[in-house]
Amino acid sequence: MAVAQPLEYLSQAQIDKFYRDGYLIVPGFLSHDQTSSLLLRAKELLDEFTPEDHPLTRFTTSDEDHVGDNYFLNSGDKIRYFLDEDAVDSSGKLTRDKARAVNKIGHALHELDPVFRNVTLENDRLKALARDLRFHHDPVALQSMIIFKQSQTGGAVPEHNDSTFLYTSPPSALGFWIALEKCTPTNGALSFLPGSHLTTPITKRLIRLLGGGTGFEQLATPPPPSSDISEKPRENASEGVSEGNYVLEACEPGDLVLIHGSVLHKSERNTSAHTRFAYTFHMIDSSPYVEYDEKNWLQPTDTMPFSRILDVPNEITLSTTVH
């Protein structure tokens, strides 16, 4: 019989809260110096952006207009720039300064950029958290991004869950979202629907289309959400959890937000005079515990397989399937 290891970083109360609510704020996960280094590097990468040799790819999370060209599909092992929806006019020209046009930079910062690699793959605190949370047996990191929600122009991100975009069978996506600047109600702080991971099945997934690009595939039999075995589905689940009350979570620089792949979350447009920069990446479980198939838009390559986090896999996990 497996014996649970002593907790190294998280408290039991934090772990319980994550499995109950579907997300968790971890204050001060990165030090002031680490956070400042990431923010400085993010601004340096913005300065290095050259629109002249860029295909002017836009980025959106809406169903109707998800970017689907090769620049996006082949970015899993590269550092590339993606623009706000309204940053390019009908003639393909930027509508504002290049530094304010970028929505995100991704998707291999955790591998290719030393500053971001240091806080991701070389972070002992992150490894301790993964052992404490026991969400995965053998987690791998993928899809690292800097997200730039610019002052006045940073757009809203509609309600969604992350397993739709990084699908495994069974679902196993876990988001790591680190505030690089203060996140407030007016500059686009994240909002969550607590407990929605227990009642919201994954009904569709983003896939590579045979003819090129990406699209959403409806799941014939949506898998049940995963949760801690002690949790019970909400009684009003059949009424649609999106009708519940969202909780806005303000954050300080260096705070980490853990995001269950099935929890519903969103952010509003930045209407303030202040930017809201963040660094985010995801983990999924690896084979043989889950299947990550060739339909997913982001694919590992021979030269850059998905990055393993733990030297020794977790023998037991707390995340189980609700039947």
C-alpha cells in the first residue's frame, strides 16, 4: 500500500481548497527578484519583435475565429509572437505600436529562454508543489506563454476551460498562471466559477483539421470532470454552472494561480491605465496514465518532447474520475 509523503510546500488546507474550488492562489510563489527578471525579459522580447517578417497572426480564444495557420501550429518548440484581434487592419498593417499589438509570446519559453526555464523546469519549489498536489503521476510541461493584457486595449477572454485546448483522455490539464504585475478588477484580473470543475464536462476540443488549420470537435460522449473523491457534484449542475457567481481574484506580482483544466474561468477587458502581464504554462499527465493524441494542435517534436517535471513520478494521485 502506497504511503503518502510529507508535504513539502503546500499546506493541506491549500490542497483541499484547490480540489474543492478548482483553482488556488499561491501568494508569493516567485520572489521579487524572480518576478522582476521575468517582467524585464518579457519587455525585452517585446522590443525584439519585428513586424516586418511576421505573418501578422492574430490570436483569439473564440470558436469562430481561432488562429489556424502554420505559424501557430508549428510554434510548440519555438518562441513566436501572436497579436491582438484588432491590432491589424484589413490591409495587414498594425493599428498601434508593435509593443502594444502583441497579445502573447509562446509556446516554448520554458525550454528555450533561460530566464523562463529557470522558474519552470529548474524550479525546486515547482517540483515540490507538483509532488504535494498529486494531480498527476508523471507531469510534463507544455505551452508556455507570456500574456500581455495591454492598458485600454487588452481584450476580454470569454468563459472557457483549459482542457478544451489541451485535451487528454482522461482530461488532465493543469494551468500555472503567474502574475508579473498587479492584477486588479480594472486591468483584467482572472475570474473563476468555484466548483465548476466538478460539474462541467469537457464537451469539445481544439484539433488540427485534416485540411489545415484548427477547429473545434464536439465530443460525442463528454468525459466526466475529474475531482477529488471527497467532492460531490453540485445539485444545480443540470441548470448550467455558467449561471453561477464568478469570483474575481486580484493578484500581486509573483503570485501563482493554479487552474484545474475543467474549471470555468475568464477575464475582462483591460480598461485601466495599467498593463497586466503574466507568465503561464500548463502541465498534463503522460503515458501510460493518459492519452495525448495526434489531433491536438500542439505536438511534441523529436528534438523537443514535452518536458518532464519530476525525477520520480508520483505513485498515487488525488485527482480521480467522478462516475
